[in-house]
Amino acid sequence: MKKFIAELIGTFVLVFVGTGSVVFGNGTEGLGHLGIAFAFGLSIVAAAYSIGAISGAHLNPAVSIAMFVNKRMNAKELACYIAAQVVGAIVASAAVFFLAGGAESGLGANGFSTVSAAGAFLFEVIASFIFILVIMTITSESKGNGKIAGLVIGLTLTAMILVGLNVTGLSVNPARSLAPALFVGGEVLSQVWVFLTAPIVGGILAALVAKHLIGTEAE
């Protein structure tokens, strides 16, 4: 139960701070690309160093699935983590929805208009692969460094958002994308399948590369 609550709180922090920065910071015209990127990145750092000791601060179903693939958690734990992450994200989006007075702001939802669905899917797979490969390596018992993991992961997310903000808004996290899409609906909801599936594909690829190429997993 402690891990469930920790993941719920951590994912709430990520989605509330990250998407909230877009909504209340007037998007790229206000905070700008760098401000939004750092808001998401720093929310990861805050979560990692607050609840990370309890649950590992996955905050992302794609990360948890990658951990499951490499046998760092069992199926029961995986289900618990994903449920907590989705609930935390939805509660965060509900809070932003309430404070913003509705969904007209877009609630920081992901979407694509400058690329095709195939392009968006490919981009999210690549971005998720890079992001989750860093996570799998920095949190490895044999290759990682737990003391700086939260900072490294947060900065990596910051970098990926700087690359992807104008492409898909950068998801790399199914829970982070699903929650605002449920409130916004319409085209955003019709496109959310990309952000539910691509990060998982990228995460599985990252888990396999981490294990078989980098040697992150103890035999």
C-alpha cells in the first residue's frame, strides 16, 4: 500500500507541476520551451528525492513495464504501480481542470499536427527508448548511481522535452498523456493511442538493450 500511495503522489506531482506549468504559465509564449522543460524535469527530481526511497519513483507505466521485463518487479507489483500512476495522473489533471476553469487551455495534453500518426509514433518510440534506457542504467545495481539518479532522470526528461515539444508535446509516459486527454476529449483523445503504445514499445526496447548490451541486470 505504501508503494501505491507513493506512486500516486509522485505521478500527481509530475502531471500537476508539468502540465500546470503549460496551463498557468501561458505555454510557449509564457514560460517558453525551456521553462516548460525544466518544470517537468524538476518535478521528476522532486518526486524522486521525496518518494523515491519508497517506490523507486517510476511515475510512468512504460518505466514500470521495462522494470517488469527485466525482472525488477513482479506482475502484482506492476499492476499496483500502473493503477497508482493512472489514478495520480487523473487526479492531477482534474485539479488543473478545476483551477483552469475547464479544458479550453488544453490542460497540457499531448497531440500532433506537424507530423503524421506514424511520425508521432516513431518519435515517441525513439524518445521513450532514450529516456527509459537512461533510467534502466542509472538505477542499475551494477552500473548505476542511486544518489544522483533523480537528477540525471530529471535532466534527461528536460532534454527530451526540448527536442519534442513541437513534435508531440513529448509524452514518453502513457499516464501523463491519458489523464488530460480524458478531460479534453475530441481530437486529443483520438490521438492518445500513440502516447499509450509508443512509450511502452520504446521502454521494452530500452529494457532489452540495457540488459543484453549494457549489462545492467544481475544474472
